[in-house]
Amino acid sequence: MLFEYAYSDQLFLALLDVSELLKTLAAEYGNIPSHASLRHSICALAASYLPSDQFHAQYDNHKRLALAPLMRKIKHHQNFDDTDVFAAGLLVYGIGQGDSSGTDIFAVSKICMSLFRYLTQKEHSGLLSVFGSAVVDFCVTRLVTLRAYPLSSSMPVILTYHTPFSQRLKYYQEICRTTSVPAAWQSSLVEAAFDTVGRLLCLSYLCVSEVLKKEVAGDFERDATVASALEYITAELDDPEFNNYLGVLIDLLPDPSITYETADDWLTVSLLLGIQCVRVFETLLRSTNMMEGLESAKEFFSPDLINLCHTERFKEFPYQYYGFVPFIHGVLLVLIGCTLTDDTLPVISQLQNLGRHETIIGLQLFWMNRNVKNFQRVLENEYPYRKFVNQGAAAQDTPV
């Protein structure tokens, strides 16, 4: 049953990218791989997404059986192979879903990334060449969407690896080429860029939220995680190929000749709004303190792009496949208030389609006062992060 669920449509809707990787691994190693760690990692992942009252014991057992061979190899410096990287990467997702404490997730993430670096310096398979970077990206995404910052002593190590945009594009090209559900994917270039923006937004949102929490408590010292996050964000944003692509988009949008009727168009609009949100969060993280950052954040959000989110056509977007889209719109809702001047505060009725009505009402206090404590309350309690974390179910809702 666990293998059947691992390759099912139900898991696909919850974990699109990872599900595509599972199918690719099945084509290479068989539906039930002979490699012990990979086999048990797949089972642990599947069990973690099934009802815990029935499958938690199976999850625990398969996690233990997946980890044991990996730890044994590391202890005795035995020969590693490509499947060890995939096994560790899949296990990160299983642990993230199946363990309430998540205490093993950093250790397994470091194993995954260390093995990937080690094996890419040696002769390795074409599969690892294409999808090894995907696994590393998946690990970072999993950590930042779990809000794992309080366990962050290992985060600086994990964020030292930056996947070049050209490599990210390569694995999305393969996903889009081989998928059995083409409706779930747009062009590989847009998918790769959107994935980049979504990960950066989650990471920067998480760091800002935690820094605010510390500052409200009187602690203004920035720790190593913030520094490593900023280095990671800078490396991603300064990637030449990524910048070239963004430059093309910025020149085109908003363009009256583009109809904005396809999911690809809407994804492009969302990633452009997302990158502007990332820039604001980056400004806040580089400031001496959050109050100073809130006063200096002057990022310009294109009214034309925002207005596109108000159209009826956007309601036809396939939200069930894109949990990051409502997350971006929710973050945008928060940041519009902190970047506009007092005399241009947005009218509530103009923002109805960007988020839920109660969220807009809750943000009025922040818009009017813009103090650190209100900002922290908004990031901790309001719409954006909770909606994204519950991606499997909530991503099917439209941001109305």
C-alpha cells in the first residue's frame, strides 16, 4: 500500500515536485528499489502523509530502516552512491511531515547535501547530474516551509549550497518533459524562476518573522542564520541567468499586447510580485533594526501588476498545483501597507481579491501605525504563512 500511495495522484497534489522525482526514480530503479535506504525512505515519506493514527508506527519503522544504512556508511566511510542522496532527500520530506519535533531533519539534510557535494566531485550518474540539485533545493524548501528557524544551529551550513539557475532550469525541463500531468506544469523557464522566488520568499519571511520576535523581546543581535540567509538570497538574486530572465520579464510586463489569459502569464505576474516582496524583506534584514527597515523600505509595487490580481480571470488559475501563489499574494497584502506612504494608504475595497476580508481588517492597525510589534503580530498570526504551510488542502482555495 505504501508504494502504491507514493506514486498516487493524492500524494502528487500534496508534493508536486517530489512526486515527479519519485516517478523518475521508479523508472530508473523500479517501483520497489533494491537499494535499502531508498526503498525505506519512499515508504517513510508515503506513511508520513497518511493518517498518523494508522501509519505513524510504519513511518517510524521505515525512517529507522532508511537511516541505519546511511549512518553505517558514513561511520565506516563505505562507498556511497547516487541513491544515497535521493534516499536522504526523500527522508527529509518524510521527517518534516511525520515528526512533530523534527529533530532529525537538520542532520538528514546535512547528510543529503554532503553526499551530493562529495559525489558530484566523482563519477556519477546522469540522474544525479540533473536531479541532485533538485533534491538539495527540496531540502531547503522543506526546512523554510516548516518554520524550522528555532532549530537553526545547522541552517548556516545547509544554506551554503546555492543551485545555479541554469541547473534548476535543467531539472524543470526534465520534469515538464516527462510528467504524466502536463496541466500541472507551465513552461520550464517560468517554473524554475517561480520555484526560486517562492523559496527565497519563504526564507526571508521566516527570518524577518524571527528577527521581529527577538527585537520585540529586546534582543537586537542578528545571528548566523540571518547572515547565511542573506548570503543565500544574494547568491540567488545575483545569478546572471536568473537576472537575465527577470530583465526580460520586467521589460515585457505589464504589456498591453499580452492577454494574461494563460496560467503561464499568471505565474509570471505572481513571481514578479514575489521578487518585489523578497526585496523588501531583504531590506528589512539588512537594516540595523526592524523599525529602521520599516521606515526605509521604499520598494515599488507596480499598480498594474497588482490590478491584474483583481481580475476575474485570475480565479481560473490552477491553485491546486501552486501553493506559493496565494502565499505570495498574502505576503504582498502585508507589505503593501509597509511600503506605501501615509497619504497613499490603500483603500480596503481595492484589495479584496488579494486576501481574506478578515486579514485586510486585521492589517489596518499595522498600516496606520507601522510599528514593530504590530508587524510581528501580522507575520506570526495572519494569512500568508498559515495558508502556504497547509498547501496540500489550502492551495486549492482562491485568494478571494
